[in-house]
Amino acid sequence: MKKLIALALGTAVLLSGCGGSADSDAAEKYGSATLKLYNWGEYVGENLISDFEQEFGVKVIMEYFDSNEMMYTKLQAGDAYDVLIPSDYMIERLISEDMLQTLDLSNIPNISNLAEGVKQLPYDPDNTYSVPYFWGNVGIVYNHNNVDPADVEKQGYNLLLDTDYKGKLYVYDSERDSFMMALKALGYSMNTQSESEIEEAYNWLLQMNDTMDPAYVTDEVIDGMINGNKDIAVVYSGDATTILAENEDMSFFLPAEGTNLWSDAMVVPANAENPLLAHEFINYVLTHDASYDNSETVGYSSSNQEVLDEMSGADGIYAQNEAYLPRTEYAKDEVFEDNPVLKQKLAELWIKVKASH
Amino acid sequence: MKQYRTMALPYIVWMAGMIVAPMLLIVLYAFTDKGNDVATIRFSLENFARFFSDQVFMSVLKRSLFIAVITTAICILCGYPIAYVIANRSEKSKLFWILLITLPTWINMLVRTYAWMGILQDEGIINHLLSLVGLGPITMIHTSFAVVLGMVYNFIPFMILQIYTSLTKMDKSYLEAASDLGANRIQSFLRVTLPLSIPGVISGITLVFLPAVSSFFIPKLLGGGQYVLIGNVIETEFLTSGDWNFGSAISLVMAIIILFSMYLTKKADTDPAANGKENA
């Protein structure tokens, strides 16, 4: 036993010794050899971090959040990170509150790899503050053995009010996504500020809650649908990609009423301690290999055009997967705008929907 | 005596900084309206009005109290016999059983709750075993059953330990006296042991009821998103809507309910214990 401990200690010393020499080079170049990354859980390629660490002789500390709001709360409390990966509307808010640094695009030459679908996004058209990481839509995954595809196409989101499928659906537990679906089903903009439209959407959701017995879930939806526990789920296209890849009974549909065209992008907060290394990391993520690794592991759509084409192309790993390539240039699809007042209202209405039974 | 008082000073500073100050902040948030900064504070009762006038929040509050009462009751009903049996075993065996009872609490509560998710799921261990004998599947996850089970499982060690302690502290000569005076075992249990162990039950109730009424991750994980208790509402107000004022108001209402129930149990504690001593 003692020998084993000695061996372990020896290895540890050896390893830290190795790291030490690389660290000092990197520390000289970037000011510090540590990158603090704040990311969603299960949202990075399996080798990306270790490859980046090895190539640049640095250490990456990754922490996870499970909602944009949680990230925002921590950031506001003064926690310092070098790179964050929030969503569109949250980036809009961070920009408006001066919480981000402008990016020096000359240090991010790989920005030229960006996919067409994530260029000139409304919240940051010139990539002044952000560089897209993953993107996609929100759509309906359904089991085509138990749900008539004609019903899905005809009803769109109103499928979720069709009592033939009572007790068979998963709904994503987030006020933004649930109200998006209700507002779109009613033919309204998901960025509406009209009280009466929101009221109608609230009633739509109440009706769903009361008549359909839905299960409100977050990431459990992926395993649930892979195991075929339910027949219908409203999910992010990236999760749909994973579900479709694992269960061939499942199909994906983007309702004609329109959907949310979302993107998550890398940003550098104003209080970042190592902005130089942050730029290096952002540039690295845009390389072909890193982006391929990301998209292969996580299943979300790459922000690198070459990778996107390769994966969805005839020989690609997602060639037959209708969820992988996001729908673009569709007039009824929208990007979320930041509106804290509306958001707060929806959050409260959503918990009331869930609590009312 | 005086020099000891100065030794308590660090503790008082700690209490002021870590307990009193956050509580005061919650009170301040609860009684002010949105968009305050330090410069402009506007007091208002709007947060409370909003909470109490809303049918949905009231039913959530009722459901939370109901679940907490059920959990506490089950903890007493199951915990008391367990504590009684353990307290009457030999010294060595007592230690072993108490170790077994406390063992799960060495592991993080969140991890243990995730484990229950795996056990109760539709394709979990129980349903897998049932399918082997051709039964099921039974839906257990995302039901009240799962939530109460998760709470009882997590909180029952507190109840058992409290009752066990009061039972072992009890002077055994009372029981001898009772049997000398002709009481049978049931009578001496009901008139000696039970009243003397009530303080343990009372502190057990406090330790189980408090976390049960405010728990938010057990209903979230085992009850699913559709199982909303008051803790989940508070969590949403702080983390998702970012309405700290309203969240603080609800927290304050809960704190008052809890204080009041502690006062009630404390009162119940002093009465029967005194009676018990008279009877003994």
C-alpha cells in the first residue's frame, strides 16, 4: 500500500513538474496560464479542453451553469471568468449593461470560418462582443409509430393540446420556451409585449397543463425520448439530433408557425483576468478539429461552416438526421430579444401554470 | 465570569455578520419595491399583498405545508419504533445501529436524491425487477409518493437520533418504579417512556418539518417540473425572474410560519412533559 502511495505521489510531482515548465511559457505570453471558462453542462467536445491545454500549455478551469439567469446572477455577484457561453438575449443584456469586453478580431482570425446562419446576428451583427458557439431551433420530436405525422404537420404546436396524446408529452421547463410555443401557436410574435397576447398564451398553457398531463423536464427529456417513454417532446434541435441518432422511431418537425432561432456565443466579461488567453480559446474553438469534436460529442449545430457542411453532407455522421441542420431564412422564425420586464412576468406566469392543478 | 464574556465576542461578531445581517437584508428587500438602489428606498407592502391575494400561491403554500406535515408524521410513526428498538439494545449493538442510521447522511443529500431518481424511474431498478416477474411498469417518479418518500428518506435520521437520545437519557429506575407499582409493560410505556421522550419527538419535529417545508430540490428532482412547492417558487423568484423583493417577502412569510409552529411545538413540549413527570 505504501509503495502505491509513494508511486502516486511521485507521479503527481512528475506531472506538476512537467506542467510547470509549460505554464511559465504560457504565463509569460498571456499574463497567466489559467483560463476560467463558464459553460453549460455537457456542452463541450470530449477532447477539446485537454487538447487546448496541451497545445497552449495552459490550464482550463471549467464551471457549469444550467440557466442564463444563474450565470448572470453569479456574474453580477462579482465572480470573474475569462470566457462565458450565454445565449442570444442574455448577451444582449450583458452588452447593454457594459458587462462585456469588445473583442480584438485580429486575434481571432478563424472568425472567417463562421457558418452563414450565425453571421450578422441581430444582438451583435459585427461580432464586436461575441463569437457564436452553437446554434439551432426549437422543434417537436415525435415517435412516428404512435403519432400520425399528418397530425403533427397539420396542428404544429397545437398538437400539444390534442387530447389523443394526453399523458404522452414532455414540455421543456423554461418560461421562454413554453411561452414561445404558446405565442407561436396563436400566431403571435414570441417577443410580443401585448398584455392581451400574453394573457392568451397563458391560457393556452393552462389548457395544456390541465388537459394534457404533461411532464415538465429539462435535460431528462433526452434520455426519456431515447428510451421512448413518451411520444412527443418540444426540444432544442441539438438535443433532437442526439435523440434521433439514438432512437430511429423518432422524427423531428419544425412547425410552420415559426420557432426560436437561437444561438449561444462565447463572450469575454469586462472583469476577465486573462483576456488574451480568452481570445486564443475563442479562436481555437472555431478551428475545424475543435468544432468537429464539439458538434460530434454534443450533437448541437456547429458554428463552423465547413464542419456544418461536412456533418450534414452525404458522408457526414448526421447525414440522415433532419434535426442537425437548423432552418434559416424562414420569415416566421425569430430571435429572442432581451426584455427583463417581460421575462420576469413570463417567469411568474410559468410557475403559476405549473402550480395550477 | 467577565473574562469569559469577552471570549464570546468573536461569536457575537460572527452571528451579527452571518445570521443577523442577511436576515435584515431579507426583511429590507421584502418591504421595499422593485428597482431600489441604496440611494432610494421606497417601502411598500405590495409584495405581501401580491402573495396573499393570489389563489395559485395560496394553494402552493397549502400543498407545501400539507406535504411537510405528512412527511413529519411518517417520520414520527416510523422513527419512534426504530429509535425505541435501538435504545433497548446492548451498548455495542446500539452504536452499530446508530452508525447505520447516520451512514447515509455522510453522503451529499443531492447525490442521494439523484440515486432515488434512478431507483424510481419508469425504467429504473424497481420497474426492472417487476418486469422480470412480469409485472409493471408502475409510474412512481413525478408523483406525490416519490416526493414524500424522498423527504422521509432524507430527514428521518434527524427524527430517529433525537428520539433515541431522549430515550437513552431516560432514567431506567422510573420504569422499575412503575413495574413495582403494578404497571404492565404497555402502561409503563404509555405513562413513563412516552411522556419522557416527548422532548425528543418535539425537537425531531422541528428538525424534520423545517427542511421539509422549504425543500426545493427534492420536489424538483422526484416530483418533476410540474410539482411546485413554495421552495420552488422562492427559487424561481431569485434565480429566474430575478425579483428578489418578492422572493424575500415569501421567504419572510415562511420564516414567520416556521417561527409560529416552533412556538406551538415548544408550548406543547412544556405541557405534556410536566404532566408526564406528575404521572411518573
